[in-house]
Amino acid sequence: MIFSFIGCMLCLCIMAASVGGVLLSMYIVQVTADDAETLDLDNQKNKQTTIIYDRYGDEYAQLTRGEDRIWRELSAMPDNLKNAVVAIEDKNFWTEPGINLKGTIGAALNAFTGNRIWGTNRGASTLEQQLIKNLTGDNEQDNMRKVREIFRALGLDNKYSKETVLEAYLNTIPLTGIVHGMEAGSLQYFGKHVEDLTLSECAVLASITKNPTKYNPATNPEELIKRRNHVLYEMQSQGYITEAEFEAAKAETITLVESSAATENATRSSSNSWFTDALYTELLSQLQEDLNYTADEAKELIFSGGLRIYSTVDPTVQAGIEKTMYNEDDLIPALWHEEPVCLRDYPADSSSWDEVQYDEATGLPITKDGYAVYGQEAIPIYADEEGTTLKMGTSTDPDYPNDTTVYLCVYEKVRTQAAMATLDYDGSILGIGGGIGEKKYDLGFNRATSPHQTGSTMKPIGAYALALDYKLINYSSQILDAPYYSAEDKKVLKDQYIGVMSPFSEAAQSRSDVWRAWPTNYGGAGGQGNPMLVYDALQQSYNTVAVWVGDMVGVDYLYNFVHDTLECSYVSAENDMDLGPLVLGSQSSGLTVVQLAGAYTMFNTGTFTTPHYYTEITDYQGNMILDNNKYINTTQAISADTAYIMNRMMWNVLHSSKGTAYGKGPDGEMDSVAKTGTTSNYKDYTFAGLTPYYVTAIWWGCDRPTEMDTLGKAGKNASPIQYAWKYLMEDLQADLPVKEFAKGENVVEKRFDTSTGAIVSGGGAVGYYTEDNLPDSSYVVSTEDDPYAALAQAAADAAAGAE
């Protein structure tokens, strides 16, 4: 009976063990279903930090999604680092089968019984087990986690060599913050690659892994020193280092590189600069368009693919732009300007007035129900909870004092904004600023990569450059200062009728009082049909002369040059094929400041190179991913002679008392030229400034188009951005050798009569010409000529001469 009982019990135990084994097997299969991918150590190499290098080959920034990880082969790791980790974390690593048998058996029994019957509940974690925990994130504090770890560790040890396991461990172990792996830690704490670490520094990195918070080098140096010394002791006890090496390393002072967080320029609280944001956006687009990645695949590659991006950023230029845009010292007060302004005045229809009441205390219109009232065009005429307020009165436009229409003026607090880009003449984008003030967010709205109307900064890159290159004009050609269209031509409506009637309607064509001459000049200057010299028209930014010069070139030529040659992609064939957009900068979208600066690069030697953020991108092993050089075009846009003559004409903008930016050039002897721009109703101000080292373009305005001249004194001119450029150049060029722009080899200097433009033997002013394109002293435009006939004849003569 006893034997029979024992036999039954044995059978029951065997059956229970079999069932338990089956259940355990099923459990293990279920919980490790995704391990093939998660624990693929070969694939782990592809999950690491992307590094951006600056134009000098130094590390500039990193792109990472939660982990800063830089993979290094085991052969690159110093023996002291490998030995330090093994000595302190798993001294039997090289001989055990992925688990510590004694500790593991105890942990397993404890897990199955739910009681501590042997050893501790923790067991002894090997490097394999620690690696599994790091990769799977399986850190649950339950009895079965150790069981899962055991089976995974055995599988890992069976599949990979000890060297492969150690390499993966050293590259993925979490340190402090987002820093993972020894290479990232070495760069973060010591500013050097792992192969250059001292014995003491190797022990420091091995110390942090046990408790990254407790042993943080920056916050707990005393605890770290104790831990480092213990690691060194274990290395000496296990025979990895000698007694002398132990004592020397223990005496070494732990010297950390200055924290990047402490030295970060205080212009932004976000991780990335405006440049890094733009580079990311460019790369995301190219990976999808050129390599057929999906958006998610492209993002994963950028943030976790360990890319090496060789960018064009100049850290000094980028920092200078961010400092200027942040305006921390209030050097340019107007850049911060903010006040309530009348965004637009709207005629109040009778139905609107019937529903409006007035607040006796404020005199502002309100409604009976306290909600916004909408007129025929769905325009709000009442303040909302956000603070938008309304004011009513008669016409707010002083240009039309006889207009008795009652208007509602919508007021809102407006903050000006700006964008800036600085390029090298080889098309390298050195730095950009996408907004005024502190940069608070990564990948937010970047105004440097968004198009804005250019205004008069368009004149040199279209009309004047081509006309001069085609020899239709020269430095002192005479052009009549007269509108291209008269009011009698019935082509351009007065401002108050735009949107009210179509210029092609019978109602408009039957009236003579709704039309105006076009174009007019800033402030109503000139426009009377008097002769004006080309250089003078450019320095004073006369619209009339520029449009006539553009007409000589022809709209088709202008568009092809701007869109195709200068790669201004936002200029539209559908909407911008006209003299207004192509000469005066009234485009449907406009240009980005990067494109505008890029176009102006031709005014050095005549060459244009595609503006670009990077040259090439490789993986962490150096294999080419994207070669941007294939997409960077360099072309001789205009001759070197034309470039220099144009350059000298723009010199007058800064250095002639008639220039629109007179006195705004950088102090010192460095050569500098510029062009200013203003759009209709002063909604945008633009500026392009050049020195022999840098080309910079700036936009200033409001995110929602606002008439800048309503912003009080600050918005009545473009001085703020002109000063911004001036101060930036003085800062960047303080230690650079003085240079002048290269003179075209066929350019000659001759004196000319400032009234007629004709060459004179003495007196006059200095002009810049080529021998085959000198002024014709025998022909002078007469003020008695019919201006339109004279201009038409001049254009015809110029065109004939070019054929």
C-alpha cells in the first residue's frame, strides 16, 4: 500500500510537472513572441542617434527620439572600459551560459512558491539579463519577470557570441538623461571618444550604470567617486589592473566638460535651432520624394537611424542671427513692437448698424446679445473674448477725405515678426532665424522657410540685372520717370475700388474717376515724366523707372530668369507673369528669405548656386544615403562684369545721401552693398545686404498681413531690419580681414554728367561700364517729349541694339 501510494504520488508529481512544463512553455512562447525583433542585436546598430556636423566638420547637433545613442564597434572600445564593466557587473560573464546558475535557481523557486525559500528575490543579473531588460523594457516587479529573463538570456547566449553581447550592452546601457551607451556618455561627460578615455574615466562610466541618478557626475560627484574607486578595486582584485594603476587612477581628478545645457545660448528653450528645424524638414521631404520612404519611415530613419548629416551651418553665424532675433539687450526696440492697430476698415452696411448698440463707458459698439456681428462679407465688427475690439467713425484713410462712408475699424493687438537668412556665395546656408524672440518649440512655424512678398528687393534680381546683362541699359542710362499706365489707360483701379468692382466690367470701364496711374513712387515722389538716370533710380528705389526697365527685358525673360535660373520656386507662372510681381515684388506668394539671399549671391561674380542646407548624408558606417551635390546647380546667371556694375549701383543705397538705407552699412572699411524693399500699403519690409563674406536677406512684417505704417513711429520705415543687418555684420566680421568685391575684368570706371548720363572728361561722378556699353552722348531724352512715346522709342532702340 505504501509503495502504491508512493507510486501514485510520483505519477501525480510527474503529471503535475508535465502540465506545469507545458503551461510554462506556453507562457514563455507567448511573452517572448516579439523577441525576434526586439532582441535582434544586429538590428540594434541601426537604432542610434543622428549627428549633424557643421561646415567645418565638427558636431553641431543631434537628432534623437528619446535616446542619445552612438554605436561603436567592440574593437574601438578600450580594454579598460570592457574590463571595468565586466568586473563590476558580471565577473563570470566570459564563462557562464548567460545566467548565474545559483542565483537563477533560487529566483526560480522563489517565483514558483511565492516565498523566499532560497537566496533573494532578485537573483544575480548577468550582462545578458541586463541587456534584455534594457532592450525589452520588461522591468515589472513580479515573480515571473526573472523567469522570463532566464529563458531569454539562455536564448541570447545560444544565438550570439559573448563579444556581440558585450558590444550591444556597452552601446545600449542607459546612463543619465537620454544618454545611452558608452560613446554617447564619453562625449557627454568628457568631450572625447571612447578610445581616448583614461582608466579612471572608464571606471566612471562603468560606475554610472548601477544607478544613473545616484551616480550622476554633474549632481552627485562625491557618490560617484566612491563608486569609481570601488570599480577600480574590483578591477585590481580580479587582475585586470596592477596595484600601481589602481592607485594612480584613484588619485585622478574627475574633470567633466562644461555642460551643453549650461552653455546653450539663451535665445531658445527648444532643443533645435531654426537651422536644424529647416534641415530636418528638407531631409524629410527628400527622403520621401527621392528614395520613396513613407513619412513614418523617413522620421524613424532621421531620429533613430544613426545618420551622419554634413550640413552647411556656421555655428558662429547661426548664434549671431539668433542673438539678433532674440534682441535680448533691446538693441533694436522696434523689432519687439506691439500695439493695438486697425487691421482693416470695413464699410458698415445698414443691417449691421441696426444690430449694434454702444457701451456708454467705452463708446465701443456692442450687440444686444454680446456676440460678434457679421456684415455682408462675414467680417466681425464686435470685440470677442480674446480682446479684439472695434471702433467706429468716418473714413480712416486720409488719402480720401471726401469719402463720407461710415466705417468700422477692427482693432487687434499685433506683434511684428521677422525672418533672416545668411548665405555664403557658394550657396551654403550658414544660418537662419525663423522668428523674433525666444524659440520655444521644435518644428514650429519657421518664417525663414515661408514665402513673403519681396517688394523692391525684386528690382535688382530681375529687371536691372537682365537689362544690364543684355546691354539694354548702362550705369547712367536715361529713363523717363513716368507711370507705365496712365489713368486714361483704365488698367489699374484706385485702392478703394479694388474688390468692389472688376476692372474689366462695363461699370468700371464706363467711369473715369475710378482709375489711377501705375506705378507710383514711394511717398508720391517724381512720376512727372522727367528723365532720370538708372543708378539714381535704383538708389532711390523708383518704381516707375524699374517697371520701364523690366518692360525692356520682357515678362517672359524675367519669369524664366527668376523662376528657372535663380530657382525662386514660389513665383507662379499662373499668377505672377506680370511686371508688378516680377519687378516690384507683388507676387502671389513671394520668396523665402533663403531664396532672396540666394538670388543676391550672383552680385559677387555673377554665379548662382542652389541654396542648400547640407552636402551629403551617410549612415553611421559611412555608406552614402543622400548625395545633395547632385541637386546643387551652379550657373553663370549674369556676367562677372554685370555683377560688379550692379554691385556698385547697390553700393549707393548705403553710401549715397539719396540711398534708401543711407548710413545703415556696417562700420569700418569692409565693402558693403544693399537693397531695400517695401510692399503695397507697407505690409512687408524686406532687405538684402551683401559684404564680401556674407549675403543676408531679412523680412519684417506681421504673420497676418498688417499695414505696418499703422504701428506708430516704429512701423513707418524699414530701419529696424537695416540696423539688425548692420549689427550682425559688425559682430561677424569684427576679426575678418577687410575685403572688397572682385571687380569684373572688363569693367571700366568713367566720369559721367549726373544730369544727362553722358561721359565727360572732368567733373561729374564715377560710373561703371564696359567699353561695349557706354552712354550715347549724342542722345538725350527731352522733357518736352511725350513721355510715353519717348519711353517706347527708348525701349525699342535698346531692344534693337541688343539683337
